Amino acid sequence: MSSAPQGPESLLHDEDAKRKVLNRLKRAQGQLAAVINAVEDDAHCRDVVQQLSAVSKALDRAGFLVISTALRDCMTTPDADNATNPDELEKLFLSLA
């Protein structure tokens, strides 16, 4: 399905992190479907905004988990060929903030 890189740059080597990220993304996907349905059904703006907030938080948490996994890998194997450097990790972290 995907041609994502395998190795230090991917989550594929950490099955627990991968499972957690996928769970969060699937939760966000379900919440986004609820937002779409709410808009289509002319739901109250409060309900739409609450669902949008839930989607946003789920995506942010997935992103932070990806970054924290990369940070952990960087700390445990700093000399790996494809290790993400600290400056890049900081930039990625700030892009979610």
C-alpha cells in the first residue's frame, strides 16, 4: 500500500509506536467523518467546532508521538547513518506547536 522508507527515519522498526500512531490517526479519521456528517446535517456550530477540535488534537498527538519516537531513537543511536539531527527534530516539533 505504501512505499514509506524503512529504517531509522520510519516508525516501522518500532511496532508499538507504529500501532499507537495508527490508532490515533484512525481515531482522527473517524472524528473527521463525524465533522463532515455534522456539516452535511446542518448541525449546530458548537458541535462542528467540538468535533474539529477533537480531530486537531488527535492529529497533533499522532505528530508528537512520531517526533518523540524519532527523538528517542536519536538519543539511543545518535551515530546512526540516517539519524534525524536535533535541529531537524526541533523544526519538526515546532511545526506542530
